[in-house]
Amino acid sequence: MPFEHGFRLELRSLESNDHSDPAWRAWIPSDPSDACQWFTLDVGVEGEEGSTLFQACVLTPTALKRGKSRRGKFRGFVVQTYESGAVEPLLQAFLDSVSQACWDWEAALETLRERLHWEYEG
């Protein structure tokens, strides 16, 4: 469902970079307070063809302190404990917040890149 201004980002697919689908959805880390997982998101505008890929890191504060996700400046999502079932709702909520704040794809892309790695970045 589009927001007031008619623009909504949708998560078209979500894949773990470390576990096969659907196995990642059931994966439980040995220590849920110390986990780091990378995901590939396929994001598009609802009702439009085409999409683009992003990489997202979901990790805990313990993993962040240890630097598991370091690829330059940290962009991603910090959760207190890692739960596979919470990843997709977390990412869709982020896309919804970007949809509400932005009026077009260019503005959305700029905002998305604050927390996600875009497929066209070097």
C-alpha cells in the first residue's frame, strides 16, 4: 500500500550471504548476543518494474565492538540479540521509514545508502 505521497519501497527478496535460503531463517547463533550476518536485499518501488541490490549488515553491539562487520565506515543495523525471524520485519520497517521520508527514488537512494551498501558502490 502506497504512503500518502504514493511512493513505497518494497523488499522483493532477502537472502543471507552466509546461509542458504530458507536455512538462514531458522539459524540460531551459538551466542545470540554476539552475532553478525550479512544479507542481500532486492529493493524496488511498489508498482514499478526494476529493482536494485543492497548489502545489509545486522549485528549485535558485542559483534560491532569486535569489528566483525568492518568494511570502512559502519552502515547497518544493530540489534541487542540476533533473531533470524526479526531480520525481515526490521528491514521492511526501515524501507517503510525511508518511503515516508522521501518523495522519489533519488532521495530514497541517498537515504538508503546511509545504512546499506548499494550494488553500484566501489
